[in-house]
Amino acid sequence: MLEKKAELTGKIVKIDKDKGYGFIISKERRFVRFFFHWTGLETTTKNFADLVPNTVVKFTEAYGDRGPRAIQIRVIEEPVVA
């Protein structure tokens, strides 16, 4: 069972599209990497296959047996491509 906490803003730092997961960091929780599964994305946001590192997201932090997780994730800002 996951214990939900606060809503945070963060950015995606790693994505494994073949396995369907990634990691998010947030300045609001230093030294924590939040695991996320593709099923944690809100249905109204981008598809998992379209996500890239440095995408800014809002998410709910949750804690369970396997550590910190990001759930209810939605994209709020696309990364700038130079």
C-alpha cells in the first residue's frame, strides 16, 4: 500500500522506454530519486513513449515497501531543444 504525501514539481532524469519506467528528481526533496512506472501518468498528459529527459512534471510523492514513487504525473513543461 502506498502512502501518499505532497504534490511536488520535478523533472524527469532517466527513462527506460523498453521497460516502461523512469526516475524523477525534485528540488523540494533533495537527494531523492522518485521511481515512476508508465501507469503513473495521468491519462490527460503526454504518452509515456513521448517523454524525454528534462521534461518538467507535477506529481504526487508516495512511499511504500520499495521506496519513493511518483504517481499521478502530468507534464507541465516540455524541455527546450536547441
